[in-house]
Amino acid sequence: MEQSDGVIASTKPIDDGLVVVPDGEIDFSRSPVLRTELLILLENHNPQRLVIDLSQVQYMDSSGVATLVEAMQFQLKKGKKLVLCSMQPKVLSIFQIARLDMVFTICDDAEAAVKA
Amino acid sequence: MEQSDGVIASTKPIDDGLVVVPDGEIDFSRSPVLRTELLILLENHNPQRLVIDLSQVQYMDSSGVATLVEAMQFQLKKGKKLVLCSMQPKVLSIFQIARLDMVFTICDDAEAAVKA
Amino acid sequence: MISMPTDPHIEVSILSRPQYLCVVRAAAREALTQLGLYDAEIIKVITAVDEAVTNVIRHGYGDREDGPIRVRLWPVEQAGRTGVQIVIEDETHGVDLSKIEGRPLDEIRPGGLGVHIIRQVMDEVEYTNRPDHKGVCLKMRKYNQPAAPAQTG
Amino acid sequence: MISMPTDPHIEVSILSRPQYLCVVRAAAREALTQLGLYDAEIIKVITAVDEAVTNVIRHGYGDREDGPIRVRLWPVEQAGRTGVQIVIEDETHGVDLSKIEGRPLDEIRPGGLGVHIIRQVMDEVEYTNRPDHKGVCLKMRKYNQPAAPAQTG
Ligand SMILES: Nc1ncnc2c1ncn2[C@@H]1O[C@H](COP(=O)(O)OP(=O)(O)O)[C@@H](O)[C@H]1O
Ligand SMILES: Nc1ncnc2c1ncn2[C@@H]1O[C@H](COP(=O)(O)OP(=O)(O)O)[C@@H](O)[C@H]1O
């Protein structure tokens, strides 16, 4: 795992919000960085819909999951949406173990996530 | 690294001999297997030209290199050829450190190796 | 109580820095493969180890960046099932073991998932304080499930 | 003589079985990255470590499959250059150090390349017998080359 400075590798505007693409392994060494990046994006763009495209994430631990829970609650409180998409199976498995696969809106791909 | 039983994943006949494709990491746990596989192939087919396509090999240590040196000497003694091809840069680097890059015939790809 | 076999087959130790977690995961991945754990279990067990070591860094050592954390692995066999034993030790001064508890999952909030994941993934989990306040010891085991469909019992 | 800093940042230990070499390489890859070694050097240093551990398995322990081998890593700095120190120890009864020699490379024959590779790749290499016949200790260092073209001296 090379240690990049940021976790979100790219962002793309959509009609009603934003798609963000984090990359690499999201463990306790990088989840605090992701948390800060998401909070700044949510503050600055105030998106109706935030799509987090997890296709480039090979691993996530519970601190990464906690960060996503926090972002989702931030969005819900403002009556807005957070959608996850393109999870690799090994990343999905931690959501299942934590029984959060039913709590998040999880789409197969970015196309579906933009409409979900 | 998953531990497959054989090292040579596939072989293909060519006009004057054989192309073999080993795979995975060739370290001291697998080089003795490769050695046996190569000796059996050389005995059974007696190829004028043996091409070893290293495109699927991600790592090789000196015991792997030693195995290839032995196979080359086996071929040379009978007036026959051994050609290496499609080495990944990190595999080439051990041949360079051992100054064997000038001793082996090394081609960029299997197409060139069949003619070299 | 989980009994301790002889010398570990594989050990990986780090100082308590989050950036070294990836070393533990990489070593654990190869180790679990070589110790014969089935592929489908490997990523889950890596996650359990990662959560446990993260907890030592966060809760055991707090801000200390020079606390040793040792992860040791053994192959085990029990009632015909093969598996692995993993022991994780720190050099903190121990902990109130009753505080090491996964929270109920019906409450949706960030955090509090690590211990739950560990208990969910592993077949046996045992936290103890090492004698003389030498630190916390976590022993856990995971067994391969038999390929044929069978009742666990 | 290479002096020994305090606690290793990362350690990986295995029993003397060839199938555990991949655990050492995987841990070393992540460790060297986290310790700040430049990418171009990492695969070479992994190879040096792999050759050294292979030699302990082959020559140190011979047929024994239960001999411990310990690889420890530290970040180091010298004259403004950052780098890594790696110490590899076994529990054999030591060895005649004069036998640990790379052979000249002009002779083309299989074998006899490992020590040559180690000396070629690493900046400092020091084999010693541990006191009281406790085994062999190999200390080695690799420094990052400054990015700007500069004479080493
Ligand atoms: N290794 C440890 N040392 C000390 N306390 C621990 C350790 N592991 C877990 N704990 C305690 O158990 C609690 C639950 O841990 P966990 O389920 O991982 O959630 P979180 O880390 O998000 O709090 C922690 O808050 C902590 O109090
Ligand atoms: N860790 C070790 N313990 C004992 N002897 C060693 C060790 N490492 C190297 N040697 C000795 O050094 C010689 C050269 O090693 P090497 O260059 O790796 O080639 P090879 O292993 O093919 O003989 C070995 O043959 C062995 O006698």
C-alpha cells in the first residue's frame, strides 16, 4: 500500500450533487483523512446527493465504516442523500458483518447511484 | 501468494520446440518444483528450442535463476537453445544484479523468442 | 481457556503507529494462506486482526507511538477441523476487561464496531490481562468449515 | 560496526520453512514503504532479505523445519540520508564466517548468487556470530540515494 496524502482521489459534479472516488485501503491510518475531506466537501458544496464510489477501495476497516456512517447521518439530518456504489465484495463483507448493508443505500454502479 | 502445486502453468508446442509459461513467485519454495518440471520436459520432448515465457512471473530469487542457468547449460551441452522472454522489470533486475542478462538470450516477447 | 502451543510459526510485531497496520495485514494475508485457512475466511480474519491491533493503538496506547504490539500465528487442529490460532499482545498496563464489549448493532452510530466484528468473525475469542500488569492478551481461533454441508455442533 | 538502535519498528519472524518466505517478503514490502525507502530500491532490498532468509533455511538449519528466523527493521539516518536497517538472526550454532562469501560472477553455474546479491544491493553488510553460539546475526543497511545527481563519497 503506497501512502498517498489524500484519500479522495477524484470528485465529479452531477445534476443534484457530487460523486467522490476514494482510493486505496481505508484503515485507521487513513480514515481520519477521509473524514476531514468529506466534511469539507459537505460544507463547501452542500450537495443534495453525495455518491461515494468505492470501486477503487480494496479494504475498509470499522473506522472507515464509522466515517461513512457519520457522513450519512450528516446528510440525513439535512434531509439529503448519501449513496454508496461499486463496492468490491471484500469491502461489502464488512458492511454485512456490521449489519449496515441494510442501512446504507448501496448501488451496483455509479450510474444507478445517480438515480437511486 | 497462493501456493499452486505446479510452477509451469501451461506449455505450447512450436515448430522447433516448446514454449513454457511458469507463473507466480519463483522462490526457494517453488524453484525445486520448477527444476523437476523442466528436467522432465527436456527429457520427454528433447526440444531444439525451449522458450520460457516469464510474463506471469512476479518475482524470482537466485534459486529460480540457478534453475534457469541449469536448464540453459543442459540445452547448450546438447547444442540446443534456451530463450527467455517477456520478463517483468523486477524479474529482469535480478538477472542484471547477477550479471546474467548478457549470458541468457532474453527477448521482449514470445513472438521474438520463437525466432531468436 | 485456549491452550498455547509451542513456538509460533509466524510472528509480526510493530510499534503502535497506524501506518504500520498495513504491514500486519500483508503479513497476515500470506501467513493465513500458508497456514491453510480457506480463501473465503482470510479477508474476514485479516479484518479481525486489523480491528484488534487498531484497538490496541487507539485504546491501549492512546497517543504513544512506541508501544510494541505482537501478533503471533499457529496452525491448530480440533475435532478434525484445521484452523489458525492468533495471539495479540501489548505492553500496556492491562485494561478493565468488562469494558471490552461490542455494542448492540441496532443503534446506528459511528464507532463501537471493532469488538463486534472480532467476535462475529472468530470462533473463539478470549481477552485476558497478562500477569503482573504486563499488558493485554487476546487469543483467538478460527477453524475451517468442512466443505460438505454439516451442522456445526 | 553497525550500531543497534532501540526497539525495532517492525519485526517478522518465521519458522525455517520455505513456504513462509512469502510472508517475509509481503511484510518487508509494506514495511520498507512505510519506513520511507524509495520505490526503486524496495524490490531489490526485498530480494536481499529473501536471499538472506533462504540461506538461513538452506545452510543454517539444513533439514530442520522448526528453526526460528527473526527479521527486524528500523528507520535510520546518516549524513542527511534516510534509510533502513535490517537485522536477521537465527538460532543455529553459528557458522564459519569465512564461508559466507559470494563467488565471482565470471563463472556461469547455478547457485552461489545469494551472498553476492546481498552485498550488491545493500550499502552495509555485516555477518557476525552471536555470543555463546546463539546463532548468526546479519546486520545490513540501505540508504536512499539523494534525488539530485551527486557523487557518493
Ligand atoms: N486493546 C484494547 N485495550 C483497551 N481497551 C479496549 C481494547 N479493545 C477494545 N477496548 C475497549 O472496548 C471498546 C469497544 O471497542 P470497539 O468495538 O473496537 O469500538 P471503538 O473502538 O469504536 O470504541 C473500546 O471503546 C474500548 O473501551
Ligand atoms: N545464513 C547462513 N548460514 C550458514 N552459511 C551460510 C549462510 N549464508 C550463506 N552461507 C554460506 O555461504 C555460501 C554462499 O551462499 P550463496 O551466495 O547464497 O550461494 P548458495 O546458497 O547457492 O551456495 C553458502 O554456500 C554457505 O556455505
